[in-house]
Amino acid sequence: MTEPGALLDDLRTLRQRVRADRRGYAFPLLLFGGLILVAPVLYVQKPLPEPESDGWTAYADPGPFPQFVPSAEFEHAWLIGWYWMLVIVGGLAATGWWYRRRALRLGVETNVAVSFAAAGAALLGLLFGPDTLQRVVSGDDYWPSLYSTPAINLPILFGSAALSAVLFAWAFRPQRSDPARAVGVFFATLLAMLSFSSLCVYLRFGFIGLMVIAVALIVLAWWERSVLLGVVATLFTAASVPANHSLWYWNFPSVFGDLGWAAGLDEQLRVFQTLLVPGLVLVVGGAVAALTRRSDRR
């Protein structure tokens, strides 16, 4: 007859193995981290005007996604915008394929639809929301920008974010019916888009793609109940903030400059310094996640 202690040990081992099989976030961490570190290759700076010229250079066409293009002039600004859109949409699609492939191979599935919905809300809010929000709030062309009126914009940002979180929590309660859940998710997503639209007002450096990825990782960490992924997502979010907005004139290029690695007028190097820390956070986190999963399987 099998001892109860042995049964408990076997059950604990089985649960640990299932948990290790279920968690496949090492792949999206390595994928997004690698794509972020490769991005500076596209930021080829336009040549400076000749000394005898009038100092004027034509603006590069930012394409349909100017929010992804920094204020500095680059040769292929439209390509930069399309690249970040491909990173977000293609990265999420590859993540969905990866989890589905694991589910078919291991028989343990993780539903990433919630993370996709959150990332979609963030993307739509950051791309199309700020101008619409400005027009709705101001009503005319003479109203100050929301950037210069935080007393108006910040309540919209934090209020809509709080209401969105409450609605999402309400919608995903186990006893909620499918129609009620659908309605709750719909309005929670609209409020999330409003919050991201308000947030985008302060994101001036052209790296809002990092914030969309951060949102997807935070929601995925909550959905998977993973402490490791939660830590990585939090660190990545913290590194993405100075990449998009100078905190009291502090950003990564200024830190590297203080350490003796100044970018000067080299805008491509400044982009590399800006994206280096967020990219490394994901790559290192993905490597640790892969090693941890292998250890758990053993």
C-alpha cells in the first residue's frame, strides 16, 4: 500500500511539472528583447547640412505611425514606424502561435487572449487617442495642450485606469455570465484605451512601442501567476518610462554620458543607449525563465 506521504510527493511533483509546462513566456521575452536590441540599426541619422548651406533640411516622412518616430531626423523614418508596428503585431502573433504549439504538444494550454486584448487597447489608445482626446476636451484650437494642463489630463489618466481595472475584475469573476462578461470587457477596454490616450500625451521620444509590450507582459504575468515574469515586466516597465519621457531631465543617454560614454550628436548611438537597458532586461529575463523551466522539469 502506498504511503500518503509518497502520494503527496508525487502529486507535488506532478503539479510542479504541469506548472513548468504551462509557462512558456521565455520565448516572448527573448523575442521582444532581441527585436528591441536590433531596432537601432534602422535609426540612420540624416547628414548634417553643409557649412555653406542655409542649415535647412527637409523633414523625413514619418509614414502612418509618427508616434513611433523620435523627434530627431532619420533617413527612413517611415521604416522605423512600420518596424515598431511589426514588432508589436508580429511579436504578439508569434507569441500566440508559440503558446498554441505548446498546447498541442504538451496538452497544457495558457490563454493569452487577455494579454492580447490589453496590448490591443494600449496600441489603439496610444496611436489614435491623444489627438481625439485633445479635441474632445478642448473643443477649439485655442485650448492649451493636455501636456501643459496636468490638472485635467492626470485625473482622466488615473481615473479611467482605475475604472478599467474594476470593470475587468468584475467581468472575470467566475460566476459572471458570458453576455455580462463580454459587455464588461468591452467597456473596460474602452476605458483602458482612454487611459493610454492620456498617457501618450507625455510620451515624446518615439518609443511608445515599449509601453505596449510592457502592458502585454504585465497582464500575462498576472494571468500566469508568475512571480518571475512579474518582476521582469515591472523592471521592463520601469526602464521604458525614461525611454519615453525624461524624468527631471534624466534618461539613459545622460546616465551613460555621466559614465564616460557620451553620444554627442550621434543620434543612432543615443537610440542604442535608450533601448539597451529595456532590451537586456527582457533577454536576461527570458534566459533565466528558460533555465528555471529546465530545472523545474528535472
